[in-house]
Amino acid sequence: MWRTVASRQSLARLGVTLFLLAGGHDVCFAATTGADTSTVADSIPGLEAQRGQALLKADTTALSRMTADEFVEIARTGQLRTKADNIRDIASGDLKLTSVKYDQQTVRVYGDVAILMGIADNTGVFRGFPFSGRIRYTRIFVRRRGGWQAVAMQHTPLP
């Protein structure tokens, strides 16, 4: 059984790698583990909406639960940020979001990995500097202990 689980996990990782290398152009290498991928795909945008509400409320407890310890983000400025960076900045008030809006979300499921792509229109202040504007983003989730945690994110500003 361990080999089967390890093989499925390897296939899921391979699928994600191929998807990312292919640029995400309507490529789907789904390695399922018996879960209904359409149900999972339908639940991820709801989780993302909960994340948005937690950001607006500066709810670091909820955000910590939704985010894996190894989380890494490539910010719109190209900076690498960790879970600890984000939680610290939200808790201190250095990062304050005042508006979070999501649009054009699509989800691909690869076994215990889900990739959410969409457009976000966020407004807020980071270390005293206001920011706003639309970004195209990708967030990668991994299923752990029956739930989903974000492990990576990358966003790019839109003109």
C-alpha cells in the first residue's frame, strides 16, 4: 500500500510540475486518489473566499491554519515571502488589506494537490505604502489531514 500511495503522490507531483512547465495552457494531468475532483475543485474557491475574509479581519489564527509552514509567496514585487513574514506583517499591522475581490477563478486538481488560478483586486497598505490593483495569481494547495493548506503563491500585476 505504501508504494501505491507514494506512486500516486509522485504522479501528482509530476502532473503539477508538467502543468507549471507547460505554462498552464489547458493541460490537465490528473492523478486522482479516488476523491471526486469536481467536488474538490468546487470547494477551493470557497476556501479562497474564507482566506480573503481572514485577511480583511487580520485573523492570523485562521490564516495560520490555512497556510502550510513551508508556504512561500512570490509577491508582485518579485520578493520571496514566507508564512512567517505574512503572519508577522498582518499581526503587526504592517500589512492591512481593506478590500479583497476575486474573479475568473479556475481550479485544477491533481490528487492531493489543487491549483487555483484567478484574478484578485486587492487594496490595502503595506508598511505605510498604499497599494491597489489587479493581479493574476496562482495558489497551490496540498490536502493534509482532511483539509487543504496553501503551500505556494505567485502573483503578477495586471496593467
